[in-house]
Amino acid sequence: MARIIATALRICKQNFPKRFSSENLPKRPDQYRIATLLCADTIAAVGVTVTILGSGSAGNCTLIETETTALLIDVGLSGRQINDRLAQLGRHLTDLDAIVLTHEHGDHTRALPVLCKQHRLPVYANRLTAEAITDELQSELLIAWHLFTSGTPFSIGDLVIEPFPVPHDACDPVNFLIRHQSHAIGILTDLGHVTRLVVERVRAANLLILEANHDVRLLQNDTARPWSIKQRILSRHGHLSNEAAASLAGEIAGEHLHHVFLAHLSRDCNRPELATRAVGEQLYRRGARHIRLTVATQDAPTTPVTLGT
């Protein structure tokens, strides 16, 4: 309730500055409730907001929030980075309802021990992922695991999360379609190739976070990586190239898809302009010129995007 009231007042101040100026802010609890009711129509239109706190080979973390629910998808940045970037958005760990994990790799779980010590958040993962993380930590840290089954939807607050399996070199990796009312968010990173199941699961997305990990030529010519690492990245259980990302984006592009975030870009083997060109040209050929294309970076949060306004 406190979060709803605070958000109601923020929205009211933005939309009705004279009525809700600093000197006119409610002083009593009953007035706060009235303020919430006055803004009911505005609140209903806010919908679900997506902010990528950071994405790349060194760490990935996405904030998804509605008026009543807030969660992090993966926590691969450092604990300090996550806290700092939440603070930039006016958020705190205590505002979160849960952490939801795609798989156990460090660039998706790095901050888990720190965040769980700071604030005992529920952590959602499938069983094999939870077991792999527990084995890796080898500590007495007690994580409040909430286990889900790949392929079976579950709810956190007013968000419905639909996990589906993806081909990646982890124990039991998944990605998600996250629904809020009539809107859907696709999370699609860390997969070596696009299966028919993947296409069908994210086809409903209005906003898609899509891996564009590498440019094949840059990866092949990279002298810092041994051939074994290159083979892993290029394999059917590795990561999507710009061209593979473009092909998927083109296949699911339609009037319902409005935003595509290109994510998990390699710092050494990709360039934002290369990823944007590959995916943008495919969308242009498909006539999907209405889709907003944004590159997520490792170093700063993306501008929040709200579905439902």
C-alpha cells in the first residue's frame, strides 16, 4: 500500500501539478487514500515498466516493475552497481519483491550473495539452477529459494512469468515471457540458436530484450580468445550473433511489437552500430519501421520504457 500511495502521489504531481504542489501534498492518511483514488485512472494507465540496469558479457540485470510488484531478472552486476543503479531510479532493495534467475552463470548471478545478505529476497529459479548455485557458493548463506518448473507459468504479485527452455551450456537454462494484464515482455538472452519453441514463446511480446552477442567476423578475428572459446560462443549452445538476432526479430516483428532492446553485447567482439545495423535492416525489410530499437550497455541503465501508458 505504501508503494501504491507513493507512486500515486508522484503521478499526480506530474499530471496535476497545481493540485498536488508541495504545499498542497496530503498530510493525513485519509488524505493519502483520497489522493490515490483521485489518480486511479492515471495509475491504471501506467502498466509495466522495464529498465535494463546493465547488460553485456560482464553482467546482466533487468528491473521490471508495476504499481504493486518489482523484481530483478538476473543479478550479474556487482552488488554495488545494482544498488547504485536502483538509487539512480529512486529505488532500493527494499522495494523489490523477488529475484528471478535464468541460469547459474556468473554474469547473471554475481551479486546474489551480497544482495541476499543485505535483504532476504525470495529467489526464483528452477531446481538444477538452484543446486548449481548452491554448490558453487559452498557457503552457509541461506538463500530463500522458490523453485519453478521450466514450462510451467508462475506468478509474483501481478506479474505472470512463463519460463521456457533455451539451448545454452548451463544446467537448465531458461528465458521468460512476462505478462502483465494485456502486455508481454520477452527476455531472450544466452542461447546458441533459436528453436521453434523460442519463436512461439516470444511471438506475443510487446517489448523484447534480445541477445545480439557478437559479430561473427570480429569474433573469428579476435586474437585474445583461444579457438576453444570461439567454438563455444559460436556453437548451438553458445550465444546469438547479430545476424541470428536480426533473423528472429524479423520473424516475430508485427504491429504488437513496439520495443526491441539489443542485449548481452560482447565488449570486444561486437559494436553497438553493427548490432543496430543488422537488426534494423531486417526490421526495415519487414516493414516494421514502428519498432523502437535500443542497445543496452554494460555501463549504465537504459531509459525506462513503460507498456500500457
